[in-house]
Amino acid sequence: MSQSGRSTVSRRGNDILIRCHVQPGARKDEIRGLHGDRVHIRIAAPAVDGHANMRLRSFVARLFGLPKTQVHLQRGERSRDKVVRVEDAGELPAEFLAVLS
């Protein structure tokens, strides 16, 4: 993890920021790898009325083993390119480490 603003995953104090590219309307929630310098995440919810964003927060929270209230969209609410902030994240889950290595 780097401290630079352009890295895929960075730490800010106890929080982790994840730059991701989100593909709504998928069959299942999953991390597909990298999309440029972003984590490619497929979400099984449509990009309508914020459903994909809510599902993204739930998916990331589940991977970290945290409540959804600790996962926030820092940037990109209406875009496929987003920055997700995970409060008091601890360690990065294996699913993220696998695509970053």
C-alpha cells in the first residue's frame, strides 16, 4: 500500500481508501482483477436509484468483516470509477491482496 493519492489502495490513518471501477448489473458480486490502476468490482445490482452503490458498500463491508456503516463512497457516486473509504479497516482482505500482487 502506498501513501500517494494515485495508488490503487492507500491508508489514511486507520482508514483504507480503495480506488475501484464498478460494473453494475453483474450476476454476482465479485472482484475481477484490475482495471487500469483500479480494482475491478462487479456488483449484482442495477445502477438505478443508488442500488449499485448500496450493494458495493455491503460487499466491501462483508469482505472486511465490518458493518456497512464503516464503508463510505469518498468519490464517484454517479460514476463507475469510485473511491471507497473503509473506516478502521485493519488489514486488507485476501480478495484484494490477490489482485494487487
